[in-house]
Amino acid sequence: MVRYSPRKLDHFMLGSMLTDPKTASERRWTKQHGKRLDHEERTRKREAREAHKQSKDAQNLRGLRAKLYQQKRHAEKIQMRKRIKAQEEKNVKSSAPSEPSKTPLPQYLLDRSEATNAKALSSAIKDKRAEKAAKFAVPLPKVKGISEEEMFKVVNTGKKTHKKSWKRMITKPTFVGNDFTRRPVKYERFIRPMGLRYKKANVTHPEMAVTVQLPILSVKKNPQNPLYTQLGVLTKGTVIEVNVSELGIVTAGGKVAWGKYAQVTNTPENDGCVNAVLLV
């Protein structure tokens, strides 16, 4: 058996670690016996689980271990950001010369100095989309927050529900579609009472200065919580989609507009109706 001095052993181990993350015995085993048939799949899944493991560690570690772990993650994130920034700078290219040309250029060559790479074009398209999305000046840009205690009432009736109290009843007005079917009582988590379901809204057109009762098509965005949007809760400031075919609004292409957005301007649970302003 060959014996190495501690210094030589450290040097040998460091060399092997730099060349390959596997140990010498693991490499030898792979050469002799090969890999499992599902080796790539297991490796892929292990890498996919790594993010979940990191998240769990970040939430559960305490004391000095947590500090050391956060320092390590902080350093990794800095490196990642640097890499992303370098990649973006590398992808957005411009063929503009470092110094202005002394020879006159024809008209079709003057715009060559602009960035023409796909990354730059895609970012420009994204900016255009953001401008298009932000063209609506909503009547209520800010709304007061609603706590979950106010929104949900705990339902603890029944043998199974009484122990865990996992069922909730929504205390605010809601919208559900025509094809809505309740889940079986055993599995229903959120209860939307029939008396608090609304299907129509009193929509005011700001330019035409008329108020019409229009059917609600969907709840597009509830500013309080994405969960409330999913449940179709109607609170002050909620953006809803209404059927405006009765108003006869025509699009730029000459077609009759069917659905348009409107923002709820009142507190429906207090007034007993939904009042909204059309976003034009």
C-alpha cells in the first residue's frame, strides 16, 4: 500500500477535486460498472429539487448557521447578477464606430449605429407593451387594504371541520360565472353565499356621461390579493370585465366591442349594488 505524506495527500486531493467533482473511487466505480439507466433523469430531478432545499434551509436555519448560510447565498446572488449583467451587455450590440466617421455616409447607413440585436428589440417590444398596459388611468389608483379576518369568516360546524377549522366563508360580494358548480361540501374550502353573488354592475361611461346596468363577464384584478381575484371577490378598486355590446362601442377596426374593463368605485357590501366606471 502506498503511503503519502499529509502535504502530498492534500495536494493530490485538491488536484482531483479541481479536475472532477467526483472522488477517485466514484470514477473507478463508474468505469467498472457503468451508470444506472435512469442516471440522467435522477440527476435532473436532484438539480430541480435543489432550489426547494435552499428555500427550506433559508427558512428553517437558526443562529450562526443561518448567518453563514445567508452570507453564502448573498455572495452567490451577487455573482449571478454580475453574470446576468455581463450577458445582457454582451448580447446588446451596437455597430456604431468608436469615433465619428470623417467620410460622409449615405442615408441608408445612418441608422446602423442603433442596437439591432434580438435582445434590444425584445426589450423595446416589452417597453411598448408596458406603455399599452399602462394607458388606463384608473379612477381609484390606491385602495385601503382588507385583512383576512374581515374577508373570511371561520366555519367550524360539523364533526370534521370543528377540529381543524379549515373552512372559510367569504363575507364580501363575489362574482361567479354562469357555468359555476359548487364542489362537494366535504371538499369545499371557500364558501361564496348565494345572497352575496352579483351578476350585473351599474357602469358609468365617463365621456358619454351615461350609467347603464351591464352584465359582469369576469373579475380581472383585485388589488387586495391574487387569491381574491381567483375567488372573484368584488371590493373597492377591483377591475372587472363587463359586456358593453349594448352601448354600441366600435373599435378602431370597425368591429363592435364586446368586453371592456371597468373599476369598482363603491363598497358593494355596504350599498347592495356594484357601481363601476368604464376604463376608456
